[in-house]
Amino acid sequence: MSQVSDVAIAPEEVPTPPIRGTSLLRRSFRLWRTRIGAALVGVIVLVAIIGPHVAPYGPSTPVGAPNSNPGGKALLGTDYLGQDVLSRVLNGGGSILVMAVIATAIGLIAGTAIGLVAAYSRNALDDVVMRLMDVIMALPQIMLALVAVAIVGPHAWVIVTAIALTTAPRIARVARGAAQPVVERDFIACSEAMGVPRWRILSGELLPNTLGPLMVEASLRLTYSIGVIAALAFLGLSPNPNGANWGTMIQQNEIVLAVQPWGAAAPIICIALLTMGTGLIGDGIARTAAGIDRARGDE
């Protein structure tokens, strides 16, 4: 009769369960900072989605004398052309949000793929790819966007592509840094020995174990994308310079801040709340992924 012997497994050889994105998000919402951030972002997103349907006037409809103070037909007054500030604020957030989300999503997907492949390759490909990423990272986002817009024109796809191109290297570096320790784990070697395809190792083993840092970086990159798009609009480089846009509104009404501040202050407040919200969400996810305040909870 054969004897079965127990084999002790060293603690470091036991694979760590992957951190699932949904679980991390759920745990992060136990923190008040994440809840507050989500509430701020939710309010601004709601304004951007529902605003055009509830605005009292069209975004380009004159309703009174230029630079009128709040009151009467214009609850936030009028801008330099006599247009209703409230209506333009309600109509001005959609384009910024859509472009920022698309640019960040493209950069996140591309950067994650590049970083995971570089970390898994463990050869000269890693060095070549990451040095190329370093070259792109040396170019400030706003400068590359300005060059692209100057050459091609202020089209939405140009702005989105330029921001995504400068977002991907930063996410790639985070993905590579998070994946490198995982690549050396025994369960990766076991998967390779069993003949598991590389794409399944990348998507099924490496990616789940890097979701925490990637989600934090994605929220940070979204914040920067919003700022770059608003800055381009402030410089008059939005896809529709005559349309309602929070960045454009700031640029158009900054000269009358002392007379009628709401034309510039209202969009500034919206952009500030949006970036504060995304920053708080990112901080909450980072704290949860690191185990900070898990016991005390910020709760």
C-alpha cells in the first residue's frame, strides 16, 4: 500500500489571490474621502448630462445686456455678449468630460498593454520599450497637444490622441513597476511550464495583480486630462471655440471678473470640483490598495 506524504509549501510559494477591481472599488467606498469624491464627480457628470436639457436658454441666446449681474431672467447674470451664464455652464461640461474620459481610456489600455509586455519580456525589449516611453514622457502634455493642434488643427480627435499619447507612457511605467515582482512569482513559472499562452498569462495572472496601482494612476491621469483640455479651451483651441465650453468661458470672461465674476467663476468652480472629486477617489483607492486606514476606516 502506498503512503501519501504531506508536502510543506513555503509561504512565498503560495500564490497571492489577485486583487479584483470590483472588490477594490467596493472596499475603497468605505472611506469617506472616496464617497465625497464620487459625490462631487457625480454632481458634475449629472450637470454635464442633464444640463443641456434643463438650461433655461440656448447656450448662444442673448438674454440681456452684456455683463449683467445675477437677477431677473439670468440667475448667474450674463457674459460679455449678454448670454445667460447659467445656460452656458449647463451646456459647457459635456465636451470636456467626453474627451477626457476617451483620452484617458485609450492611454490606460495602451499603457497597460505596453507595461505588462515590457515587464513580462525580461529581455532587451523591456529596455527598448521603456526608453521610448521615457522619451515621450519628457514632453509635457500641454506642449505636445499645442504642437499637434498647431499642425493639424483644433479637432477633437487631435486633442484626444495627443493626450492619450502622453498618458500611455506614464501608465506603462506604473504597470511595468507593479508587474515586475509578479513576473518572478512561482505561479507565473508554473503557468509557463504548463504551456499557458502568453496572452492568458498577461490578462489572467499579471493584469489582476496590478489593478490597484493602475486604478489609482487612471484617476490621476483623468484629472490631468481634464486640466489639459480645459487649458487648451482657455487658449482658444477647443474644437468649437464659439460653443459653450468651461475653458472657453473662463478665457472670454476673465477681463470682466471685477464687474461680473460669475461668467468665469462658475466654470472655474465646476472644473475645480471635478478635479477634486477624481483626486479624492484616486486617494481613496490608493489607501485601500495599500491597506491604509483599513482598520480605522476614515469611516
